[in-house]
Amino acid sequence: MNAVDGTTPKLVVQDATKVYATASGDLKALDRCSLHVNANEIVSIVGPSGCGKTTLLWSMSGLHGLTSGQVTLDGRRIDGPHPDIGIVFQEANLLPWRDLDANIRFPFEIKGQKPDRAWIDHLLHRVGLDGFGGKFPRELSGGMQQRAAIVRALSLKPQVLLMDEPFGALDTFTREDMNRLVEEIWLDSPTTIVFITHSIEEAIFLSDRVVVLSGRPGRVASVYPVPFARPRSLEIMATKEVFDLTNAIKMEIVGKRTSLKSAPAEPERVD
């Protein structure tokens, strides 16, 4: 399967359909949802509340099976948790009885692997957590806990990093700082990232492309390329180009699609 530009995608979601059985009847969260993510690309997924963004992300991780359709990594079907896929959740989910270093070691203990201490120290330095290894989660701010969660996910050197609205609970200034941090880490060590967010501005700042899902059941409604060079500064967020792109995506989500010559929406199909 090839992307629109002819390259071979890293991660492919093909006709993903997910139906949940509930006490009041079946609930279809996704309906034949298809998209691709290229190697070392950052793709954000936005859409109306309840459209299946998190269901889609968890299906990509292998934590949730699909009712029909498939997800593949490098052409191989994902049927369960995958060692080359890391995930950062909405909450840091650090174990409260373990200090920061022990939390980062935890996935290595599960896998029976020896931690790469040099790489972990590099990541801790990169996110500004030098010297905090002996601190417990209760001694860290929300932003510091999320930085620790990012280090924990990246410490295993995943080929794909899935991020499920990891900064939604943070204040505006901390959130902007975390967005810059994600881009800086990505520029330092590019990896394939899929980022779920409710913030269109956050999606534009971080992404190479923004995927818009329809209302439930979720399908890909449109894909918007983000045409701004990296590294990106917060100043670009005040430009007319970003305003127009933000407005086009917002109107797409509320059902009033607009044209955008500088970054046109394009249908996402994987053939």
C-alpha cells in the first residue's frame, strides 16, 4: 500500500471499524476509517468530541482490537501490543510508590531488558529532569510528570510514538512549553508520531499533517498539510496563514467546510 505521494507508509490504518457492545445496544465508534503515517512524520488527529480519536489511537497501539479492518506497521499486521510502538496517555500514569528512575526502568523490567542508561540520561537532560531521578510522582508538577512519561516511552526507542492528548490537563504556558519540547526532541531524534488533541492550534504547531475525523462513527473527513518550516516558533501562531488554516479545520469539524488555497484539504485514501 502506498501513500498519495508514492512513498511506502510506516503505519497504515485500512478500513478500521470498531463496534462496542453496550447495555443499550451496539455503539459504532469507527466506520471504515483509513489513513497512513509516513516514517518520521508527525500527524495529529482532531475531530468533534466522541468521534473515536482515542479508539483509533488504541487500535494503532494494538491495545484494542478492531471489529473489522486492520492496522499495519511496515506492512505487518498489528494484532496486539507491539514492542516498536510506544504510547503516552492523557495522564502520566507514573507508579506512585516508585521514584522517577524506577518508573522509567519499569517497562524494561517487564520486558526483561537492560536499560540503556546513556540514552535515558540524555532524554532526562533533554526534558530538564536532571537530578530528579530520586523524586516520587507526588513531588513533581503535572508538566514534570508528563515529561517523565515521555522519557519512559522514548527510552525503549520505539519506531512509532502514539500520544493521546498528553497535555490536555496542563495550563496554557506549560502546554506551549511541552509542545516546543516535543518538537525539539523530534528534531533531535526523529521518530514517527501520531498525536491526538482537541486543540487545533496545538495540532498545527506540532504536525506535518492534520487529520480531521467526522462525527461518530469516526471516518477521515479531510487531511490538511501544514506548510510551515521547522523549527517552529510561537510567533507563527499569530500569522494570517495559521489563522486561516485553524479556521478551515474548525469549520470542517463543525460541518461548514471551507476552501483553503494555502493548505488545501485532501481526501485520505490508501490504495
